[in-house]
Amino acid sequence: MRKPLGLSQHRLGKRSGVTRITINRIETENTVPTLKVANDIANTLGVCIYQVFDLDGTGRYKCLNCNCDNN
């Protein structure tokens, strides 16, 4: 989601309060972010956390609050 916004891993990390390495590890699925980090990243991107992260592991989760989905 960061690339269409023109955000590098470094810039997204800086705006979210984490390092570029953390963003890279999350994107390459080498680490699972804490809920706080996941929320900070979603807020930085201006979207619901459910649009960024597959919280139930199925790839089909739908947020009941804002009716978004991560598909």
C-alpha cells in the first residue's frame, strides 16, 4: 500500500515511528508487528488496519466497523 503513495520503506518507517528494517521485515513476512506498530502503520497510510494486515490468516477478513476488506 505504500508504493502507490510514493512512500519508501524508510519514509513509512520514519512516519510510523519504526525503522526501515522493521518495515522490510514486515513486508517480507519475516516478522509479525505488534498491534501498536500495525496500528501506527495503518494510521500513517490513512487506512483501516484491516486493509493492511491479514488478521485472521485467510486473506478474506472484513472489518465490521468501516466495512472495508483486505482483498
